[in-house]
Amino acid sequence: MPRHKKYVQAAAEMARHSNIQFQHGCVCVHNGKIIAKGYNHHCVPVVEPINETMKRTIHAEIDTCNKVARNLLSHCSIYVVRVNSKGEIVNSQPCARCKEILTRMKVKRVYYSS
Ligand SMILES: [Zn+2]
């Protein structure tokens, strides 16, 4: 699907910025224009984490949607892409938490790489 290609490529580019194991990137599209971008990354902790598993992460979808006015999301599509360690696009799917949040935010369409 050529019309999706530039958005998928932009999301993949964002995913390559991710510094955590599962590298996801995301773009939010409104009227054909990318209005926000995000990627998976560690949050700045309020309290210093004791170990690696205590580090909190923000998922690409949420990082992106947080940059968009809430009432605009129902008119937007988001593209979520995962890349492997070589930077190649691989299958992705929403985690349960993001799925719930995206539904609550009323995002019009959500595409995942496959
Ligand atoms: Zn998620």
C-alpha cells in the first residue's frame, strides 16, 4: 500500500531511536500530514530505580498521542512500527495497556507493522 509507505518509513525511523529491547516507533497522521512522532524509551524516573526491571518505559503509541490534542485524535490515524536490531521492519502488535488507552483516546485508525 503506497499511501501508507511514507508513514511506515517515518515510524520505522522513529523506532531506530529507541534504546530499549523492543524498538517501536509511531507517527500520528492528520489529513495526510504527520503531526506527531514518538518511540519507546525509558521515562525519567521520579525515584532512582533500584535495578533495570524497575525502569519505567513509555510506549511509542502513548509517547506520540501525548503530543496531540485529545479532541484531534478521533480524526487521526497512527502507525506503529517495530524494527529489529538490524533496523528492519518486523511484526508488531499492541500491548494490552496501549490497546486500552488508544481505545479510550478514540484514535480513529491504528496500523501496526506486519
Ligand atoms: Zn504498549
